[in-house]
Amino acid sequence: MLTNSYGGVNAYDKVVDHPAIPLLDEQGQHVLQTKQPYSPKKSCSGSGCHDYEKITHAYHFEMGREESSDNYGAKRGLPHLVSPGYYGGYTCMGGSNPQVLAKKQNARPADFSDYGSAGWVKTCMDCHIGGGWAEKDRHGIRYDQKRSANIEFLDGDYYERQVNQQTGSIEIKRWDWKKSGVGEADCLFCHVKFSKLKLPADSGLSKALLPRKARTALVRQGFFRQAASGLLEYVKNTNGLHLLSITRKDEAFSLDKNGLPIFNWHEDAFDENGRVIIPMLRFPESDNCMACHLTSNTRRGFYGFGKASKATLATDGGDEQAGAGGTLEDDYRDDIHKGTKFTADNGERRSIESCNACHSSQYYKPANANIDLDANHNFPKGNSDMDVRNDLDYSPNVRSCELCHIHATNAVVSSQYDSLLHAHTERWKSNGSLNGYDTKSLAKITQTHFDVVSCQTCHIVNKVDGNGNELQIMYRYRIAEDGQQKIIPYNPRLRYFWKDKVSGHILNQTERNSIFVKAQDSDGNSYGEIIDPISGDILGRVSGRQGENEYFFNDPDDYESYKAIKQAYDSVLRKKGYIKPNVTMVWTESNEYIISHNTRAAKNAMPCTDCHVTKSNGDISQQIEAAGMLGKENSKIVAHIPDVRLVSEGIVSIGLAYSQLQPNGDITQNVADILFETRLDPFMSLLKNSSATEIIGEFTAISTHDVLGMVGPELATLLAPDFSNDTSFIFSSNKGSNSLRSMITVINGSTKNNLLLPTFRVVLGELQDAETTTQKFLEERGYGGLRSKVFYLEVLDKHAKQVTSFNGAEIYIKVPYKGRLTGLYNINIVVSDRLFTEIKVLPITDLVMLRPATVDEDGFVIFKMQKTGYFIISDKKVARKHS
């Protein structure tokens, strides 16, 4: 068996020479001829090698673009957000005052939020590598190819806040995408070895920039088309020659007559055919990943998977202690997995050296397998603290603790035990943790821990954040890969926002900053004056600080300042036409940063006594210790307000049930309360998609044989006549309300559908507070009693246009049923179009299977529809016998 692992270094981690290729500009012309920046799309896709469109549709590129809509956040209680990802959702930066993406449609300039899409590119292309939202608008159209006549006034994709060069004022104007170009995906940012990058001698720079800053230097000036070439300036070909230098004077870009940077392509780096060989990585190194995930240092205590993460033995007299008896150094950057080996189910063995070992789906493919030029770039993900593409959670799963140590064919377990369950049971017996319990119950006790507590909870301890401070780990429930809710370690991300309690409007950054004016005291110290935008009165002041490019106003620090800010924000909204606004500062969490890295050795894992009460005889009780890690006394101060009157007077609100205000103004959280609340709703972000009334995703291709195998022989017999194509497409999700989580939609493929369905977006939801009006409607029509939620199924094409039918294929859907009747003839399936103009009852021939509800759980109905739309289940008033 070829293992593709040599001497601890995986062959897949080695730099290889990419086959010689020409570098082409956006027009498909060679850069040596045009002197233009290179186009990753034309260079990588134009020669017929890579499917650029497929690759850049992965969630790391899209970051919520394809899931966005102007009412996305409104359906989840956060009306200022337009998507679940960093594009239009909560950004990774900005603290409690992050920028807000403008909606696609805006009725007036006052409705336009902080940035349009162009502003997002300027702000976020430090990390995000292009493609996705940096290249296409929310309807899937490349920004620079949109017909000018079709651009609506104040479209958030095509308008931007810009400085008027004559007056210096900020105006909302149309962005010139044809001039700036779009941010195409910078393939090399992931696929070059950072340690090999070097500044060319003729660059005009005295000091090399970090890889992401090399791109940002161009982006911040509006040169999006040139961004990828910013990194390429540092890349050398296989002979050590630089491909490019960008002309600078006094370290600033020199511009041509058109106001664009001047590119000097080095002809000697290309062969006689105009092609270049670039050394590249097949899989990104940890350095490439951490260039963008660097904030994990402070948020998760995660420092990457480089050399520093290798666990080392304590030294004695300068020599490492050999063998298993050596003592591991307690280094907060260490992970016990670094440098160990894992054998995948196909027999391929790898040394765990980088992020790829767990996060790359093709990392374990055989060494002699053909190269997948169009590899799916949706890296395996679990259920994280970011809601982008929730439908991909655990499918396929990242290589998790359970996958490698329990479910894998070559499960990693000490040779003296036959399973991980056995290993834990015996270890806990030997150290006395199970003393006093009946021998027959020991395996069950261990299994209970496996069912309720994630591996990370016990095996990740002693974390330090990026500032060198001990990271206080908190714990919450999360939906695990097996569908059960398990306790996971995390670090809460506390933020606040200002919200109008009357209208529900959440103030964006522009609105919030508008009340502050920079001023100076008699000693020359800067501060911010709080100005009422209607009266012009000075209401108070806050401190401030000078950033790299702008001045930042700090949070208020006393009772009067809070009152002044509230008064000013009420005036901001009154000036915009809001009726009797009443804003409040809502303290909450945007993201719950889970902790999954830096695993410790078993002997350094959390002892049982850190969670459980110790009995008087020394035995360990089942009872959770209040002073332990999972108890009330594991409490954390997450925020502070200067006066508790701010809460009693409604100026400040506590946004989470498990956050408590203390008499001294501290806002605290304790693990016991967190576990209680998240057991009811295991949310991982403020969007609370674990209980949302709408779920979004894409159809997944699946073998029809597998579909029929999953449903069992009885149902397979009923479905088989309509499932003649070898491929089917399925949509389901482990997120959303209980009803939505149990729903499944399946469509059989066809020549056309096999091409189209993978490009469609699926939206499955339930209407809120619709039961009363729906029941009245059913009674008026004589359709019986409502026995389900009011559900809807929408499908959008890649341009966000409604798709109602699928080339003659029927939509099979499994829907929760709350009734107790048996027999399909006893129920109605009432369907409607989106406008409720075409309402009908499906014939019984379209009903496939019925299972009645029980006392403990809902039943279900499986039926088929010809079109998307709304649907409900009702019990007929009088159950008739089957004719």
C-alpha cells in the first residue's frame, strides 16, 4: 500500500512545480503583451484546466453572498443583516460597532447602510481572497458586466459612500466597477509557500509587506482588478526569477495616464512560449490558513498548526527525556496530535502536520490517483460559530475526535483496548473515578459521558489568549455530528448594538458615528463631543483614540454619557422620520467561538473532580459541582456598565437569558445557566439558526440507489416508478425549528436537472403566527382542521430568480404531521403558489405515505408536488372510508 507519507513529511505537503502556463489578463491576452495585471480566472480556467466557477462557489469565497436577501436578518430578529456570513452578516472586525452592508434595494439615501459591496471589498479583502462576493453581485452577475441601464438607484451592490473630491463630503454615488475591476479569486494566496515569498529588487519598497497586506495595498486604493497581482509580485518561478514588479516612487504606486498602477512583467521569467512554471502547494500550509485566521489567537487561544504546536518533553540537564515516561511540557500552543499518524479508511496513512489533516477532503486520496482539477473547495466543516452554509454541517464532516477515534476503520485506540469506550472505562476504573458504582453500570456511565459531553470538553484545558492572558473556558450545548446535543468548550464574543424598541431598527455604524465630533481640550488632548443632530446641542463627551487611518470614539464611561448618547440616537432616528423612537443598548453575543484545537494528552485531561462533587468517602458523585467547570461558580464577567440604573431605565438591555446584571454593574454569565438555556436552544450565533423558522442551502447529488436504500423497502417500492434516473437530489438540514429539521426534499435527476439543480438555492421555512388565519381559511373552504405548520418551499437559480418547476420532475417532500388519523384518504394536502392565487388540494394519487403522531412525537406525511410554493396538512372534517 502506498502511504504517501515519507519520513514524517507528507508528499502532498511538498512544493511541486505547477505545469507551465501563460499568464493572461481579463481579456485573455498575454500580460507580456498588454502589461496589464493578470487574471486568475483567465489564467487558471481559460486554458481549460480548472473549473473556476465551481471552485469559487465554495463557502470560503461566497461567505454568505448566495444566501443573502434583504429580509434575511429581519426573519431572525436582526433586520440590519442581509446574510449569515461575513458578507452582510456579523463581520470579524469592528467590535461592537461593525460596518453594515447596504441592502440590495434602498428606497432613499437615508436607508443606505455603511458600505455597498465595493466598500466591503476595500475593507475585507485583507483576508478574503476574492471570488464570491468580491466578484459577483447578490444576483450572481459579475459586477463589471452588469448593464448600466439595469442598475437601480441605491442598489447596494453598485452604489457606495464616496468622498466628493471638491467638497470633501461623503456622498452615496454609483461605484465604477469597470474602472476598479472585480476581486477575482487569488489562487496563489492559498497555494504558494509563504516562506518562499521575496520582494523583488526593483519593487521600490524598502520592506516587504505581509502577503495579505501586499494585496490590500492595491485594494484600499480601489484597484480590485490588480489585487491578485499584488501577491504575485513576491512570487518567483521555478528558476528563482521574479515574474513581476510594480512601479513605485517613494514607496507609493506610480500611476499611468489612466490613473492605474504600472506593471513590469519580467520577460526572462517566462519560457520561449510565454509560459511560466510556478512552485506551488497542492494543499495550503498552516501559515496560509493562519494569515487570515490569526484572530483565533485571542478568540480561541489557537495559534495554528505549525512547528510550535508540537508537544515536547520537559528537559533535564539539556537532554530530552526519552520514551513514554517523559513529562510533556505544558505549552499552551501544543496539540498532542501534531506529528502523529492517522490511517484513513482507504489505507492511506498521513502524518498530522497541518490543517489539511482534518480540514481537506482529498488529503487522504491515494498518491497514484488522478489530480482532481475541479476539486470541491468546500472544506469539511462541523457546526461552528459561523452560520454560512449550515446545510454543509458534518457533510462531509471534518475529521473529528469521534471520526478518528471511534468510527474510522482504523480507529485510533490503544492496542490494549478494543474500543474508545473500553479505554475510557478502564482508565476511569484504574484511577478510582468509578469507585462505588456497580460493575455492570460502568460502561453505561462512560457511554453517558460520550452521549452528552464532547471530547474537547475534557481534553482541551489550560488555554492562553493572544494577549498572554489565561483564557477562561465556558461551556454550552451544540448539535454534534450524531445529531445529539453535547457540551462543547467555547469563548463568548460579547458585543452590543443600539436598537429602537419601537420600530426594531438597529443603528448602523454610520448612524452611530454621526453623533460624535472630534474635539480637543486646552491641553491638546482629543475627545469626542456628543452632538444632538436636530438641535446641534453638545450633550456630553466620550474619550477616543487615534487608529491607523481614522479616529475612534470609545464607549461611554458614566451614567450621564449613556443618557446623552441615547438622546442623540433618538434624535438621529427622529430626523430620519421614525415615530417616537426609543433606543436601547442591547448587550448580547454575536458569535460563540468554539474551542476545538490544542488538544492535551490523556493524562493532562480535565479530572472528573473538576465537574463532579466528591463524596465524603472520596468517591466521585454523579452530581455536578456548583464550584466546578460546569457549575454556577464558573462565572465570567463579560461586560460592565457604570450604573445599574441604565438597565432599570431601559437605556441598556441584557439580550441573553443567561447574562445577569450584578449590583456593581458587571454583566456576568455562568456555565450552569448557559447549559440550561442552550439545552433548550443550542444556538452558536446570535442568528439562532438552530431554531430559525427558515433554512437555506443547496441540493446535494445522491445516488438514487442510496435514496431508495435509506427509506426502506416499503417506501422504496412506492417511489421506484418515479425515480428512474440514477442520480437524485436531496435537501435537508440539522438546523432550524424542530419541524424543519425533520423535513426532507428529494427530486429525481434528469439530463437537464443534473446540470441545473446543483446551481439552485433552496429555501425551506414555516410562517410564524399563521395558524389562526389558516384554520379560518380551512374552515371556510371545508378543508378540515390544520395539523401542521404553514410551510413554504422556494428555489432560486444562480441569479436569485424564482424556479417553480423542474423540467417535469416531481418534488417529493416529507412533512411533520401532528394529527392522529391513519389512512391517506383522511387528510388533505393544501398547496398554493407564492401569491396565494392558485390554491388546490392535492389528489390522493400524489400522497405517498402517512404515519400518525404519537404522544411523544410528530408523525409525517410524504407527498409529491409539481411546483414549489406553500403547503399545509389538514385532517378532513369527516373521515371517509377508502373507496
